[in-house]
Amino acid sequence: MQRIILLLVLLFFLFTQTTISLGVNIDSLITLYNKYPSVDKHYVELSLKIAKEYLITNDKSTTIYGEKALIASKQLSYNDGIIESLLTLGNFYISIHPDKALICFEDAVTTAYKSTNRELIARALNKAGRYYQIIHQFDKAKEYLKKSLQISKKMELHETTISNLNNLGIIYRKESDFKTAENYYKKALNIALMYHDDRKRCEVLNNLGLLYKNQGNYSKALEYELRALALSEKINYKNVSSSCMNNIGIIYQTQKNYPQSIKYYKKALKIAKQLNNYRLIARIYNNEGIIYLKQKEYNKAMKCFDQSIAINKKIGNENGLSSNLKNIGFIYLQKGDLKNAMKNFNNSLEIDKKYKNISKICLSLESLSQVHFLMKNYDIALNLSQRSLKIADSIGLLTEQATSHNLLTSIYKSKGNYKQALNHFESYKNLTDSIFNLKSLKEINELENNKF
């Protein structure tokens, strides 16, 4: 009789929806776990339920119960349990031990293909694809995500389908193929709306905001970020809320509204720390450092960059380190230490090339051009700046286009070619008027004052 009661209580917890699970008392689950009489499939499901509750805040206890579920599943030859355990553990390790995460996801894919559960095959491929997207192995990521998408669409697994489309959008955005990225995002958003999936909807809205920010369309970017933020706060989806706040801070930073930018960074950082989201914490420290850099508060800036570097090294985030190195290079550049500026910019460029990050390569070339210009190596500066502008033009990076045209104005002026200097100056003015026009600033202020 006691076993039946325990099973009934367990089933209540196991079939509680994700949106409700945030309110489940973890102590109640652990009490139930400690009383559970035997190792069977229900024991595995209970262990996974506890692990996933801890995963919400990236608590280390995720690994304790995830491993218990994995060991029990292997004892029972329960493939579905093995796959779910590996995916849960992989999701935990992804931000702190990427190597362990890779092992978990690849093992999950291998085990999934041995099973007949096509839903789990789709999910395993999706999680592995997302992992490869995060570490910038885009070809492998596309391969896994597109395989998962084929299965998820055929089986009408809307949540996995949205995740695949969204992650493919992220890849193409990072590759600076903005049109293809927007297409994937819009498909994901339409499905999320069709199925009233608010969690996925705010994830996609957030990514669309980031896409428009990358294109220099700041008023449209803020519109989408505020929509995502309002929805994420309504459903208490803190990971997206903190990401939105960070992105909104970036938008205000580009508009030189530093007090508003700092306000959003502080809010984002508070939540990211609660969730132990180390990748985002590192990104926020880096962004906050940029503001201090622009205000020439170099000690504060360096402190932020050092905090970001420490986290990025710990979690193996080389792309984050590339941004840190660039920004430290700008500190040296502004202080007139051209040797150290060049060293940091070159180190950053090597990472950008390694991961084929086109937009970051553009910025690195532009930064090196500035160093060579100040060293009066005008021909080298000209070559670097032209290469940077070519990339910026090809992928529509408005801010980088403006910076390159401004630098080319100075280079040609120094070389005595005033006609070319004037041409580039006119292009620079047209672009800056487009990016920082009064209408755009007014729209941003109106959006902020009339939040969704």
C-alpha cells in the first residue's frame, strides 16, 4: 500500500508541466526520493526530475541526481533514461566544462540511434547541435540541427522544431548571413505563436532583437528586445530576461546613453549570477568595461575585462576571450601604448580566424588599421581598412562601415589624396546620420517610455 501511495505522489510530480515545475518544492521531491523503495524506471524519472529542478539555477546538485539517473538507467538497460540523463548532464556542463558536455551529447546521440524512439533522436541531435553552435563549430552544428529538424517536423514535435530553427538562425547570424538568419527566426516565431509557446516565443524575439542590433537598426532591435523582456518577465523565464537586459544595455551603449546602459547591465548581472550563467556573466562584465573604456576610466574598464577573462578562461570560451583582448587593446591604444595594442589585436584576430567569425575579423582588421595609422604606416593601414570595409559592406555592418570610412578619411588625408578623403568622409557622415539620427533616438525613447 505504501508503495502505491509513493507511486501516485511520484506520478503527480513527474507529469507536472515545466511552467509549474519552478514552484515545486525541491525538498518534497528529495523526501520522496529518499523513501523510494527500489531502483526502477520511476526511480530514474524521479532522479531526473530533481536534477532538472537543480538545473534551472545550474546548481551542482544537478550532477548528483543526473549521475544517479544515468547509473540506474544503465543497470536497467533503459535507453530512454540513459539519453535523458546524458542530455541533462550535458546541459549542466555546457557552460562550465565544455569537454564533458561534448561527451554527454555525443553519447546521447549514439544511444538515441540505437533506440527506436525518434523523438529522443531528434532531441539528442538538437542538443548536440546547439552545443556545436555555442562553440562555433558551425558545419557540425548545421548537420545535427538539420537532421533533427527533419525528424521533428515529420513528427510534429513543435518545441524541438522551434529550437532547431532558432539555433540555425543563431548560426547564420554569427556567420553574418542576416537574411537567412531572419528567415529561420521568423519560421520559429510563427510556430511558437501557433502553439502558444511563450518560452520559445520570447527566445526567438530576443534573437531577432540581436539580429537587428547587429545590422544597426537600433529602434527595431529595442522593439523586439522589449517585447521579449516583457513576455519573459510575465512567465518568469529569467534566462531570457537577463539576456534581453544585456542586449538592451548594448543598444543604449551604441546610442551613447551610458547611464541607461549601465542600469540594464546591473539588472542583467544580478539575474545571471542567481542562475550561475557564467557565459552571460562574462559577457556583461565585458560590456560594462566597454562603457568605462569609452569614458576613459581605464582602471574600472580593466577590472571588468579581467573579471570577464577569468570566467571565459574557466569555461573555455575563446570567442569571449577574443572580445576581451580587443577591448584591452583599445585601452592600450587610447593610452598611446601601440606595441601592446597591436599585440592584443593580433591575438584577438587569431581567435576570430580560428572560429571564422566574420564580423569579429572585420573589427580586428579595423583595430589594427588604427594602430598602423598612428604609427604612420599608411599603406598597411590603408590595406587593413579596405579589407575591413569590404567585409562590413558585404554583410551590412553599418557601425563598422562608418568606422572604416572615418578611418579611410584620415588615411587618405595623411597621404595627400584629398579627393578620396572627401568621398570617404561623405560616406561616413551619411552612415552616422543613419545610425544616430534624431528620429531613431526619438523612437528608442518612445519605446522605452511605452514598454510592452
